[in-house]
Amino acid sequence: MKDFSLSASAFPTADCSTCQRVVLVHVTLDDHDRECRRCVHCDTEIEAPLSWMKAGELEREGYYFGPPPAKDAKRSTGGGGCGSGCGTCATRSH
């Protein structure tokens, strides 16, 4: 993490029952135009309470900020993405 402005930012996270780990959460609209929280990796709806993490804490969870790591580094994390090894974030189109 090289961008010092990230140390002042916090990111929404929660436990994902599908990924079985702490994940970043995004907000989207459901079929009835209501806001719902979803896992950024598998899109499972998140009902667990949100926690807010600083960038350094997220890096300890396997996320990174800045340019992607070298290809050799990706191999050690299961093919890219967040480093959880599940592979879903490396294959998602959005």
C-alpha cells in the first residue's frame, strides 16, 4: 500500500457464508428496487453486520491496492484476484 490517502479511508466488509471469509461488500438494487448488500466475489446477499476496515487491514485479508502483483505472485494465490484462492474474483466480469 503506497497511497497514504488510503489510510484515511474505510471499506465495508462482512462475513460471506458462501466464500466463508471476510469480504468486501457492495450495494445493489434487488428485484423490488430496494438496496441490498452483496459479496464482491460471489454476489451472495450479505445479511451479516458490516464492519469497516482500513486499507492495511484489507491487505492482511488478501486484498491489495495499486497495480496488480506480478504474474508469479498471482500463481501463489490461486490465480489472481483477492488471494483467497477461490478464483471467483479473478473470473468475474464486473
